[in-house]
Amino acid sequence: MAPRKPSQKSGPSQKSGPLSPPPPPPASGSKGYQVQVFYLAARSKHPNAPDKDALWFAIYSIIPRVGDCLFRDGVYYQVERVFLYENLTASWCADLEVSFYGRR
């Protein structure tokens, strides 16, 4: 058997290509990322929390992160979980799971 040639691995001395830019916003005519936001009422134990589940779509200039607060229909919600999607179509880019934010 012939000896193997050592493979060339990229090390600290070799530069990798530039980072790819973030995906473009969906082709919905406006600038931003469309996200789907859902609130599950059963998870909240706060007495002032909305008592019905909620689901809505929104467009933000950046995708909200865990801990960010969102305002909708007079209620503040806090982002608990973010599920990102590869944006191959003109649909939403992420699902956001939110909870009632009782501190104001």
C-alpha cells in the first residue's frame, strides 16, 4: 500500500472566506423580517395576563432576541424562545414564543 499524503487542513495561518451576509428580508414589499409570534395563556400564572392564546405576524427590522419585550394590543410580552428558519421563500423567518411581561 502506498503511503498517504497528509491532508491540508485550514489552520490559523490560512484565512477562510469572508462571512456570508445575513439573508435578505422577505419580498413582502417592506424592509424587515417577518416573524410569527405566539403566546400560550396556560403557561402564565400572572393574574393580569391575557387569558386567551394569541398568534400574530409582525415585521421587525431585526429578529427579536430572547429577553426582548414586544408590545401588542396594550400588553407587553417578553420573548422566551426563538426558532429561526432558513429563509428560502417569502414566508416568515422565525417563530417567537412569548410570555406575559408583568413588570411596567
